[in-house]
Amino acid sequence: MKKIITTLLTAAILASCSSKQNPNNYSLEITKQDTTDLKHLKTTLWPTSYHQGKPEMLDQILHEYFEMIGHSGEVSDKRFELEWVKNNHVAPDSFYYEIKRLDIFNNGTAVIAGTGHVFNDSTKSTYESSNVLIKENGKWKAILSHVSGVK
């Protein structure tokens, strides 16, 4: 009996050591290209899609489960944002986004936060935003955005 229990325990230990890792574990090799792509997405592509009324461009940036939390606390989804961009062209005289934080995590998630600077005529306004992006099929997609502190 002792020999059977020892054999079963040994088999169980060996089986657990050779079992496959959880397929839900994800590890991303972070490259300089990821940083470049994320900066370009946030400082050029994303603002261009809003300022030039390009919903097809925004569609490539936003994840299917994207949500935006606006400065007043309102929540919108990807469908709403695409429709808004299609029907509203907001082209400031000048705009730039100042990235204050860009972190990429090896689980395929990135955080970008910073200040948007908007110039119209002689009026300057700013806002703070934070964005969460995930990498799917080799492309970064925004899944969450929050805007606050509009001045």
C-alpha cells in the first residue's frame, strides 16, 4: 500500500511539473517601436481623427470595448465617439498633446497621460487626460480614456 501511495504521489508531482502554463498568461516584449507607435498614436493620429472629422481613422484607434469618461462624468462608447466625429468637426487653430506619462507593461497594457493644449484665436484652453491601451494582434488600441480639468 505504501508503495502505491508513493507511486501515485510521484506521478502527481511529475504531472504538475510538466503541465502547460495557463494560456491566459500574456507576456509582451516591449520594444522602442512600441513607444514610438504609442507616441504617434496619441500626439498625431488620435487628435487628427477628431480635428479633421475622420471616423475611419478613429475606428482603427479605439478598441471595440472603448469607453470615454468626459470632464463632466458622462460616459460614452466607441459607437458614440465615431458618430460624434462623423458629425462634428472641431478644428482648433493649433493643438498639441504633452505626454507626461507613458508606461508600457509586459501584459500588453499601456498608460498614456498628459495635457492637451488647444489654441483658438487668442484663447488657450487645456485639459488633462489619461488613456489605457491594449496591444491586440500587433496593434495598440485605446480601451479607456478619461478627460478632466478642462480650462
